[in-house]
Amino acid sequence: MLRIAVPNKGSLSVAASELLREAGYRQRDDSKRLTLIDEENGVEFFYLRPRDIALYVGEGTLDIGITGRDLLLDSGAKADEVIGLGFGRSRFHFAGRAGAFTSVEELRGKRIATSYVGVVSAFLEREGIDASVTRLDGAVETSIQLGVADAIADVVETGSTMRQAGLEIFGEPIMHSEAVVITRSGAQLPSAYETFRRRLDGVLIARSYVMMDYDIRAEDLAQASAMTPGLEGPTVSPLHREGWVAVRAMVPRKGSQKLMDDLYAVGARAILLTEINACRI
Ligand SMILES: Nc1ncnc2c1ncn2[C@@H]1O[C@H](COP(=O)(O)OP(=O)(O)OP(=O)(O)O)[C@@H](O)[C@H]1O
Ligand SMILES: O=P(O)(O)OC[C@H]1O[C@H](OP(=O)(O)OP(=O)(O)O)[C@H](O)[C@@H]1O
Ligand SMILES: [Mg+2]
């Protein structure tokens, strides 16, 4: 059986289970449940803290994990990111009281609080900055007000937690994160992994692509099909109208409305955009 770790709580948990459900796997319907066997697909799911997942996968106890890229790097586990999942996107930033810092150089000799000691220490070492790093479990933003730290390094999505705590980010983002699938470095994975990977790729593609159909005069086909190259090439079929053809191609969802305008402008008509529910590429 393929053994897969899924976040049991936190920002990634619901979206990870939704993705797996869309990919045809059984998922728990009770958030207190910590393991689940999907007999039909030959998979056992383990619902674990996102922070611990890289450790289990790195040790080889579990084959696959879904966690945050930031948590994977922070753990130092011997596991690699194999698929970016496009949700749980965040940036990782230093912040201080409004106006207190303008650059990371000013962190020298200062106290920094964070839940990501691995990421922060590696960054400071790379930059040659000597500072003391304190580990906190969460709600790191409050530590400055409470006098435990001069600056913090934390996850920022909308920035509203920082703003409400009266803090301001400074310097470039230390990293960009999203939910990722991880496997143990150099591991020989069970053959079921390939099916898992193809299913997930299928869901991700179905989410980011749509199907575009249109009719066009044969003489305008070259110009229009260059705008809709599809994955392998567009499907072009005869139309029951002299001098016209029907074209079908997958196109990125992003920008698809503008693409319809542009196709219309080069002579395409009966332009249809439909959802892809699932696919194997
Ligand atoms: N507001 C957010 N938006 C997007 N991603 C986030 C956000 N907060 C955290 N993350 C990401 O979610 C992952 C795990 O963080 P999360 O906060 O869910 O775990 P946790 O702090 O252990 O759980 P909890 O917050 O429930 O105690 C990390 O990869 C992090 O980058
Ligand atoms: O930029 P924002 O949209 O405000 O999101 C960022 C906040 O979300 C996370 O907190 P979480 O709710 O996970 O609490 P925690 O700090 O206790 O983990 C993260 O640690 C930040 O505090
Ligand atoms: Mg959190």
C-alpha cells in the first residue's frame, strides 16, 4: 500500500483533502480521524501535523507527503518537492515595529522570534548576519509587543495579521511557499506512486486549463491555431460548411476571456469555453 501523509489541521488541511478527493481518493469525513485506508486505490492516508510530515517522509516511514515548501526547508529532512500544488501560497518575511528597520543588515545583534528557525538561521548564515533566533510555536507577531523579540520572521499571506499587530515587513521575501508533494530523496517508490502522480497532475491541469472550441475559415486557421496550440496541437475537424473548419484545444484558464476576444478578431465564430472535469495528460 502507498502510504501518504496529509495535513490534519491548519491552512493546508482542507485544500489537500479536497485535491485528493477530486483525484478519486477516499478522504475522511471526521476531522478527528487520524488514519484512513482507501482499499480500492491501495492507499493508506495518515493525517499528521504539517510540520511533522517532512520528517516522516524523510525517514522513509511514509512514501509521500503533502506539506508546505517552507516547512520542508525548515525541517532539513532528506525529502524533495516533486509537485507544486498551487494552494497555501504565502511569502516569508522579516518584520518589525513600523519604522524600526529598513534592511536585514540592521538585524545584527538583534533578537528574532520565529516558528521557522531552520529557514531563518540558514538565511542569516548565508547573509553573514549574527543575530539570536528564538523559536515560538505561533502567534509570533505578538512577541515584539511582549518584549521577547526585536523582530520576527513569519508567514504572510494577506498581511492583515502583521498590520493588526502594528508591524511592517522589511527586506525582500526570504522565500515563497505553497503546498507541495514531497518524497524521500533518492527513494525507490512503489509503482502505485506513478498513478498517484498522474491523478494529481490531472486535477491540477483540469483546474488551470479550459477547453476552447470555435469555427473558423480555413484560410484563417494558421493564425488562429497559433493562438490555441493546445498541448500536442489543436484538433481540427471538417465543418459541414464549405471553406470552414472546427477547432478544439486546451488553453490556460488565465487569460481565456481575452483569448476569446482575440480569436473573434481574427475571424473565429461560435467560440465556446467549457470546463475540464478531469484528465490524464
Ligand atoms: N494565512 C496563510 N495563508 C496561506 N498559507 C499559509 C497561511 N498560514 C500558514 N500557511 C502555510 O501553511 C503551512 C502550515 O502552516 P499552518 O499555519 O497551517 O500550520 P500550523 O501553524 O502548524 O497550524 P495552526 O496554524 O493550525 O496551528 C505552511 O506551509 C504555511 O506557509
Ligand atoms: O498575512 P495573513 O493573511 O494575515 O496570514 C498570515 C498569518 O497566518 C498564519 O497564522 P495562523 O492562523 O496559522 O496562526 P499561527 O501563527 O498560530 O500558526 C501565519 O502564521 C500568519 O500569522
Ligand atoms: Mg499557523
